[in-house]
Amino acid sequence: MYYYKIRHYLMKILLREVFSVDEIRKQFLADLAAAKSPQEVEEVRIKYLGRKGLITLLAKNTDFSQLSPDQKRDFGKQLNELKGLATEKLAEAASAAKSGQTAKKGPDLDLTLPGTGHSLGSLHPITLVQMELEDIFEGMGFMVLVGPDVETEHYNFDALNIPGDHPARDMQDTFWLTNGMLMKTHTSANQVRTLEKFGAPLRAIFPGRCFRYEAMDPSHETTFYQCEGLVVDRDISVANLIATMKALLGEIFHRDATVRLRPGFFPFVEPGFELDLQCLLCGGKGCSTCGDGWIELIPCGLVHPRVLEFGGIDTSKYSGFAFGLGLTRLAMMKYGVQDIRRFNSGDIRFCSQFPAAV
Ligand code: PHE
């Protein structure tokens, strides 16, 4: 209570003696010029015209009984002018600050305009399938290797038990280069390179591009992808091969895969197989996709001892299995691509349908 009285009293003295109407006007105009945002303008209003504002108090606390009639009239006039001025300037400043704020936002944000989206790009379907396979095989302890596209006749054929006069060479129409080398016709070309480099025991896959001199149609391309797998260890048998393939297919198709082996001939495996997958669409009953209920999927077999010998492996200790997954084929199945020529078409309408990450 005392405090209030003293403060009130001091205010009276201060306002009368320290703050003249002119000084308050000057101070008010300076404060208002510095106020930019609507909140700041409001603070100025409170400071001067609020219930305890300087102008309000100046009017309230002036003891008019002490003033002569002339002084009363002058002071009252000045005070009213100041009040009028302050009210007007505050209103102007408030609307300027407000429109200044919306003007800042306005031009940048027109919600009626269509957005400018940024495309993340997408991964090629072959890349997607390859990345998925690499993840699966790495989880089973396989190395992921890359071999050259331009290969020697030795690694592509001879070291795989396909000598120059072997009819199996006719199965793979080859692009020969003028220097006697060739474009690798299958990823099996990397088998003996891998054996030479890493020896036994060994678990590796080598995805890669293959080239064949084919007439192109919806299911034939000159350039396609395979993913070779090679396992060499003690006591490797067909059982290991089947178990690995079943694990792989289960991961790819997210369900238990039923497989069967048929004899298949490839000079670099003995015995050699065609591994078929029971059709996932009809469950093996037969449908328009599979025909008889089975889909021919993975050529494979136990590595021929001659191939192991070419790779410097002791065949009295080690045996192995190999498989050659058709990566392009798998991508066609997985994404329902009807025409193999789409993959290398460079057609953005095709490529952009795939996700940007696995
Ligand atoms: N390289 C063979 C081909 O392209 C496939 C294959 C790989 C077969 C490994 C057996 C073992 O036809």
C-alpha cells in the first residue's frame, strides 16, 4: 500500500517535471519507429496509451488545480493532440506491421499452384534384384565378386571343360573381338578366375552382364544378366545345393519354395541339373504362366573335377556346386515384365516405375 502511494507520488513529480508533453511525443515517435512486428507495436501502445501508459498517466496525474486557466487550456490541448497523434500513428503502424508480415510470406506460398516435386530417381529393376540377391547371399556367408566383361577363350570355355571342338560352344553364340578375346557369354567364366584367386574352401556369387549373339525378341536379348554362385568345400553334395537353392527362393518369394531337379547338361558340372520351381501362382496344378505347374529357373550342378583342377583345387579333398541364376529372368518374374527388351531400352517410362531403394 505504501509502496503504491509513494510510486504514485513519484510518478506525479516525474511526469510533471521530468517528462514534458514534447519529450513524451519524441520518445513515443522513436519507440514507434523501432517497432516492426505487430507485437512490438502493441507493446508501444501499452507503454503510452495503456491503463498505466505514460500519456494516460500524464493526463490522470496532473494536478490541474495547480495550473492557471491558460496553462490548463494549453496543457489540455497539447495532451489531446498527443493522444490523437499516438492513436493515429499506432493504428497506422499496426496495419503496416501486419501487412509487412503477410507480404513477406505471400509471394512464396501460393497454395493454388501445382508443386515443383523433385524426383528421387529410381533403381533399375536388375539392380534391385541384384541388390536383393547380394543381401541374401551375404547373409549366408558368400563373397560378392565382380569379373571382367571382356574375357579370354580360356576362362569362358576351355577352363570350363568346353574345348574348341566341343558342340556345347554352339549353345552360346559368341561375340568374338578382333584380338581373339570375347564378350563373356555367361558368368560361369568367372568360376576358374575365382578358384585361382581364392582357393578352397570358398563361397562366392558373381553377378554380371553376359553377351550373346541372339536375334532379339520378347524373350531374347544380346545383353542380359546372370548371377553365378560357387561353393567349394569338403563333402559338398547335391543336398547342399538343394538346401541353398530352397533357402534362396524362400527369401526371394517370401514363402516356402518347392523345387525339383531334372537332369541338365553343362560340360562344367557333373551331375548337371535344371532346377525347377513349383509355380507359385497355381501351386503346381498348371496354369497359363507355367504350363505344367513348374518353372524352369536355375541351371546348376556339382562342379566338374576338371574345372576344379583348372582352378588349382585338390579334388581329393574338395568338391563343390555351382549355379547360374538368370538375373534378368528373375526380374521379369518378380516385376511381371513381359518383354526382355524393356530392360536395356533406356525408356524412362519403364525405369521410373521402380522404387528408389530396395
Ligand atoms: N552358365 C550356364 C549358362 O549360362 C548356366 C550354369 C551355371 C549351369 C552354373 C550350371 C552351373 O547356361
